[in-house]
Amino acid sequence: MSTPHISAEKGDFAATVLMPGDPLRARFLAENYLEDPRLVNEVRGALGYTGKYKGKRISVMASGMGVPSIGIYSYELYSFYDVENIIRIGTAGAVSSKLKIRDIVLAMSAATNSGFAAQYGLPGVPAPTADFGLLMKAYECASSMGLSVSAGQILTTDMFYDDSDSLAQWKKIGVLAVEMECAALYLNAARLNKKALTICTISDCPLTGESCSSEEREKSFRDMLSLGLECAASLE
């Protein structure tokens, strides 16, 4: 029962999917953390795997970059493959001066400059929001793992290279970090009565120009992957 973008069959995906942006990170997670991982999708290089972690059946699949990409993949997973929970595990740039390289952020909500929500014809502005149960699970897992996390609003932007230098304005209303996918994931989950959460590692600070080394990326990404896996494994 393949969709236009996923070649898997019904039942190939677990109820919970971890979704990094990078296909290589999806493969790394599957090969290094999952028991008996099975490749279930490779259309357009968006690698998807299903295996077990601590006895819990879990899938991982790449979302690609940006709102349109995660919008397509999350919609198809929710709508055609009986996926109930998607946990995005990705990178973000720090906007708040309180954050530093390698910090982990739980996105309670996502402001956005994307036009993704226009499709709903709403008589106002929606507030893309995480599922509270998933948010609490992730926070509890982080505490039990000894990981410090920050929870709050992030920004989902359509612009990686931004001539308007708008991050300083978003900083004024308390936005913690900026990335490119979360709002679409949260809106799809809300529209389809599903659950979603975004967990991000701070990989750079756009307002200061600071970025992490390859060694820092590896360590901090591993913390984020482990947190995502622990959260997924704790779900009923």
C-alpha cells in the first residue's frame, strides 16, 4: 500500500516514529540503537527503519529539510500507516541568549513564518503545539537520564538564509531556538488527531556566529537520540 513518497506496506511502521531530518542520522540510529532493524522505506533516499528498543517496537524515518518535506512525510505516516506518535529529533539554532551549544530543547509550541496553515482557512492564527503527554514523557525521561533540557516556544522558518535578520525580533517574545520543520509536524498532528513532539539539539548560535565542532555534535546528538528513544520506549 505504498503512497507517492513511502514504499512501505501496512504494518511496516510502528505506532511511534522518531524523525530526524537527515537520512544518514536515521540509518545511524537504526544500526546503532535498534534491535534487528529492517529497512522499510528508501524512496527518494528518505530512509525508514523499524526495529525494537528495550523490547518496544519503534520506527525511525528521515523527514528531509523544511516544512514541505516533513509536511508530506508526517501526513502520510499518520494517515496511511497507523502511526500515532511522531517525535522529531533534529538540530536548531539558539535564539535565546540563555542557550548554548549542545543544549537540548523541548518545543512546547512553534511560531512560524510558513504559509502551511493557510490550507485550513482558519479565521485567525493557529498555535502549533506539542502533545502534552509526549512533552511530559520527554521531560521525565530527561530528568531520569540526568539531562538538562529547556522547554518553550521555538520558531519554524522557511528561510535558512534570511536577509531580513528577523531573529532579533523573535528573540524579544521569548523564542528559544529556530529550525525548519516543527510547526508543520504539529499542525498535521492537530488536524489528524495524532500526537507530536520536537526535541532539538542546539548546533549553532545564528546571532553570535558560534557553532559546534564535529566532536560536540556527535556527543550532543547521541544524548538527543537516547532521549528520543527512551521517550518512545516509555509510551504505552
